[in-house]
Amino acid sequence: MDVEPELQSPARAAWARIARDRLAVTGLATLAVLIIIALLGAGLTREVNTFDPTTVRLQDKLAAPFSRASPQLPAAERPLLGIYLLGTDDLGRDVLSRMLQGAPVSLSIGFVAVGIAVFIGITLGAVAGYLGTLRIGWITVDTLIMRFTDVMLCFPAFFLILTVVALLPASIYNVMIVIGLTGWMGTARFVRAEFLALGGQAFVDAARASGLPHWRIIFVHMLPNALAPVLVSSTIAVAGAILTESALSFLGFGVQPPDATWGNILADGKNYIFDAPWLFFAPGIAILVVVLAFNLVGEGLREAFNPRLRQR
């Protein structure tokens, strides 16, 4: 028997609205395909010689897409089926193999960086919203946290990241941490606003009256009811983190060779825009697709969790 709309849980009702949104479903399907490609790419480039992204084939440098490999190449260095599906770069490295290696790196940077930012943002936002009136000397906790958030928002985010990354050794872990440490402010504001709205609800008063510790009220009773806007912003933030990493790698401050990311593949191709445009278009289109997919999913989640749409 079908469940009446008014008897559906909020999660099921939101999922039903997402399932009716063709753009959001398209974004989810695209992300699923990209994640599968990233997982396959991580295994292929590590275990299969024909997909080794570091193999240099100078006799086949700047080969166009769908070109055949030189017959002089040893069997271990030949690409799959003997064809460069996405061409080669200026060192004769297979662009497809480098794209497969860069996919898990770029996606993992996005997810880990946003995970760090969300953890910090949720913690500070929850403390500010729940314990905001608690005073530390002459200033309240809420004022202290939110003024620190405002100070962080005053700095241009990308230039702050660029400055910090330039002072640290270039590595994938430093890029993840720096992007995460400079991207929590929006989440903190969202969570604080939700906690302020939930503070007067009956279930929160009942939890306080029962003598539950503050951490349990915050993380068990209030936080699950405040995660909808965080989920939406986090989805879109993953796309922003991938763009930031790509920009850093393009400028030479991100993940360093021989490790490949879509950003440094794009950087390698900037000198061959007219001679070998596939070096530029392959990573550029990949970045465009993944960012667009995350944005479509984020927009779908925003509409699904919008209270004004619940009566539709």
C-alpha cells in the first residue's frame, strides 16, 4: 500500500522530490559514473603496465587522439589496443592514463577538504548556537566565534590558500588540509542559524529538563535536525574544492609531478593549446562535468529540503 505524502518521513519525502528532479538525477548518475571511473583508474594505473601514466614514449609525443602507437614500442609500453584514445603529452605519456590517475586524486581532495571544513564548521556553529550566551570574561561565546568567522571571511579565500600553500611543502595532504581549514565559515553560519532556531523547540527543552549533558543534546538531538542546509552547501563545496585544487595545480602550487591531477594536466597543456588542444580539452571537460554534476545535485538537494516545497 502506498504511503500517503503526509505520513512520509522527511528523508523519504526529500528523496521523492529528488527522484522527480531530472537534473538532480542526471547529476547523481554522472557522479556515480565518475566515482566508478576513479576507483577503476586507481587500480588500473597502479597494477596494469599499459595504463602506467609515467611511461615516457618520446617517439609518440604529442600524438593526436585515436592515433596508433609506434610499432617500435616494446609490448609493455604500448597502450591498450595500441591506440592513444586521448592522445599523448609532450613527453609521450598517455593522456587517458594520466586522466585516470588524476580522477581519484581530484575527487579525494574535494571530499576530504570539505570533510575537514564541515567538521570544523559544525563544531563551531553548534557551540555558537547552543552555548552562545555563555560569557568568557567580557565577551560571549557566540560573539567570539562569529567575529572570528567574520575575520576569516574578510580574507580573499583563494589568495589566503595560495599564500599558505606557497609556504608549505607541495603535497596532496597539505592541499586538502589548507582548503579544509579555509572553507568552514559558511557551514558554521548555517549550523549556528539552525541551532538558534531549534533552541526554543519543545524536544530541546525536554532534553535539557531530563538532565542530559550538553554534548548529547547538541550532537544527538539538535544536530540531526540542522544538517539539511549543511548537506546542500557541502555538495556544492566539493565542486569548489576541486576547482580550487585545479587552480592551485595549474599555477604550480598544488600536487606536484609525477603525480597527476586534472589541474596539473591542464597546466601541462597550456603551452600546446593550438598544437595539441586535446591536452587542454580533456582535463578541462572533466573538471566542467564533475563541477556541473555536483552543482546539479546540490541544487536538487536545496529544493528537496526547502520547507516551502513540502506541500507540492
